[in-house]
Amino acid sequence: MSWRILCDFDGTIATRDVTDSLLEEFALPGWEEIESAWKNGRIGSRDCMSGQVDLIRATRRQLDDHLDSVEIAPGFPAFAAPCAAAGVPLTVVSDGLDYAIRRILVRHGLGGLPILANRLEMAGPDRYRLAFPHANPDCAKSSGTCKCAIAASGATGGARGGVLNLLIGDGASDMCAAGAVDLVFAKDKLLTYCRDRHLPFVAFRDFVHANDLLATLLEEPRRLGVAAAFG
């Protein structure tokens, strides 16, 4: 069996939700009402993100200074290294902002990781807009980045002996994809979601723990108690 890893960013790799932190710091009033409309199901996350980013007022320098204060999970660089050594593709898949993710990862020596996320574009000296290169018109969550479609691309599933997908995540943007992958390393809200729906998952605490779990998955998957899901 061969694996590829799809890893969430905000709250998983980053220790905070980076988009929320930008909105709290730089957005005009009204972004919280847009957030409420999304949480209440009146709009999808794509419309939510687009409307909120339209309200940000910050120069590129201000944006960069803020992003340079964002920390990532301490164990993530040590998790990424053995993935590369083992030939396991690791891709950051996020419904957040590609520019922010790239800036943060480069600062931590991880600029080579592929990123699939919403594209942040300049719309003026201190204004921005979003583009959605990884959107899917049929996405059940109307996400900017459809993680379900990404999971379905380039993988044939364990039952057919092809590439298997491992999702690592923590929250709402990962829930739809959790049912479209072969295994989830889950924490926080995603852990509860997977448990309630009897999806194949393993709880993880942090990336030090995830590193140990990945080694077990590659060498002795039956020890994780989810091998039956791989076909």
C-alpha cells in the first residue's frame, strides 16, 4: 500500500486560525455578521471567506508583519521530514489563504510543501480579494477549497490496491473530506465527527504523536485497529 497525506493548516499545522486572526486585526466591522451567516448555514464557506476578505484593510507590509507572528505546531517540521524520506507525499490542503500559508511555512523552512488553498490577490494598496482555483460547483459545503474533490483525485482507494489517502485535521472544513478518505488522524471537533459517524480514524494529540502513528501505519497498520478499512 502507498499513502499520500492531506493535511489541514489552520488549527492543525498553525496553532491558531490564521484567517480569523487577520480579520480580528485588520477587518472593517461586519466580518462577524458574515461569520454568523456561515455558521447558521445561510451561506457557504466560499461566500463567507470572500466577503470577509473584502473587508480587510492592511498593506502587504502589515499583513506580512502579522503573519510573521504566527507559530506552527512544534512537531510539524519533524513530521514533514520523515514523510519526505519515506516517499509519502504531504500536501497542505486548506480552505484558508495560500499567501498566508506559504509565508508562514517558508519562515519555518517548509516552503517546498505543496499547498492547495484559496488564492489571495491584491485588489489595491491595502485591499484584497479571493480566487478559488480548487473550488467544486458540486461541493456539499460550498467550500472555497473542496477537500472532498481533492481527496478523490489521484487516488483509487485501498480496496483496489491503489494510493490511499490519509487526512490530518481538526475542524469543520475537514468533515466532508473525512468520509472520502481511507483514514483520518483526527483531533478536536473532527475527532468527535469521525467517532459519531463510525469513520476510520485514529485520535492524535500533536505531530510528535502523529509521527509515531505514521510509522506504525507504514510498518504495521493492523496495530492501529483500522486495517480492515484498507481493503
